[in-house]
Amino acid sequence: DQQVKQNSPSLSVQEGRISILNCDYTNSMFDYFLWYKKYPAEGPTFLISISSIKDKNEDGRFTVFLNKSAKHLSLHIVPSQPGDSAVYFCAAQAETSYDKVIFGPGTSLSVIP
Amino acid sequence: DAGITQSPRHKVTETGTPVTLRCHQTENHRYMYWYRQDPGHGLRLIHYSYGVKDTDKGEVSDGYSVSRSKTEDFLLTLESATSSQTSVYFCAISESSADSNQPQHFGDGTRLSIL
């Protein structure tokens, strides 16, 4: 059973609009969350993270929101650009086990010019 | 970019043959990982290493073995490849430990097809 879920396999957004990618988790021991971005024929690259002691973390156009009670996080991209078209993986780590990362199945984002 | 090189980048082989994938890093990171990426599953951990000769199993370790004789090299071996092992394999490195989180850095992957 997947501990990290991304229920939308794909998402299309117009350039300049907001992209919202969602992620749900089931393990209450997770206390650190990350987003990775992956282009075709390349490895994933780290994008942004958030600790469970926060509910928001912002880095330029990218903001991650965490709702611990709902076990839900989301990545907002504003404004979306064609270069943001990629697969986005949500990932989680548990305290005392930070050497392991649990990844979700990914959401493919297409930003339409 | 983190210095991670995976070889080969592409390989086609037949069922029952042994296959070894190599991951080489120039960052001197303690942790190294092997993942496979399959549609609908994201990245799943096969094996990881926390030091020379120190390895442990991940979520999908059956049919795979690993070795780490040097800090910079982490080998993944399929002793007798099966069609279910057709996948894209990623190596990652990290300075994380069990109680300290650091992002993982990934290589560009090896596309393995087993016919």
C-alpha cells in the first residue's frame, strides 16, 4: 500500500496561471516532506522541502503547503512557465529514518504556452 | 550538479543473463541508493549503502544484489535478469543520516530492457 499518494497522474495548466500539485500521505511518522522535479531522460532534482513544524515554505515561484491534520501537502507554482513542464514527485521522510525517502508515483505537469 | 555517473545509460539483454549497473560519485557522500522507476509506482528503493561494505535492503530488493567496495562506487547486480526487471534505474547519493535529512541527488538513470 502506497504511503505517499499523488492521485492526479497528469495536470495541464496555461502559461502564467497557477499550478497546484497535490500529495497525500498515510504514515503519521513522516515529519519531513520534499518535492522533486524530473525532466525526460534526466534524474530527479530536488525542488523544495518542508518540515512538519511549518505549514508553508516558499522559494521564488514555488510554495509548499502542509496540512498535518489532513495528512496533505500541495505544491503551488505561480506563475507557471513552459519550462516547468515535468514530472513532479512528492516524497516523505520519517524522524530517525531520514536516510530513507518514500516517493509518490508522480504527477506529470504540462504548461501550455 | 552533483558528480554522479551511471553506466551504462542504456542496455538491452536477454532473460536469464547477469547484468551489472554501476554508479560512480565524486562527492564523497556516505550514502548511496539504487531505485527503480516504473509507471504508477514512482521511485522505489532497491538497496542502499551507508558506507563501504555496509548495505541494506529496500522495498523491492528481491532479485537484486549490491556491492560497495569503495566510497565512490555502488554496483547493482541482477544475477539472472527477468522481464519484470525491465525498468529505469536511478542511483542517488546523500549526506543524510538516520537523524539528519539532506536531499538526495540523482544520476541520469539507466534504461534497462530485458527481452
